[in-house]
Amino acid sequence: MSFFRLLLRWLIVIVGAIVGLAFFLFAVVAFVTILLLSLLTGRKPNMQFRMNRSPWAPRRPQPPADGDVVDIEAREVKAPEAPPLPLQPPRH
């Protein structure tokens, strides 16, 4: 009886290791595929995962996209010029 328990435990450990290794290899292959596709297309992958803090809360309605475009005038803002640095080394 103890031999069968030992055999069953080893079988469960081996099957668990195989399943874990399969998930790990799947994750590595998916990562490499996404990386290669992003390098070939020149786009960053959109990998944003958002989690709702309260999954039972009702969803907030999205504001309607009316297509309102606000055109602004671009202005360049210049910072005041700093005084030039002294060329002598600092004295102690």
C-alpha cells in the first residue's frame, strides 16, 4: 500500500512539473512573439491591464464622443537666461 502511495505522489509531482513547465514555456513563447512583432511593426505593444477596484460596482458611463476638437495656438515659452558660470576653479 505504501508503494502505491509513493508511486501516486511521484506521478502527481511529475505531472505538476510538466504542466508548470508547459505554462512557463507558453509564457516565454508569447513574450518573444510579442517582442518580435513589436520590433517588426515599430509599435509599442499595448499591455495595459486595468483592474476595477470594486468589480461589483456599476460601470461609469463613458462621455459621448461628439468629435469636438479644440484648436489651440502653440507658443514658445523662453526661460530667463542664467548668468554665465565663472571659468576659475572654486577656491577653498
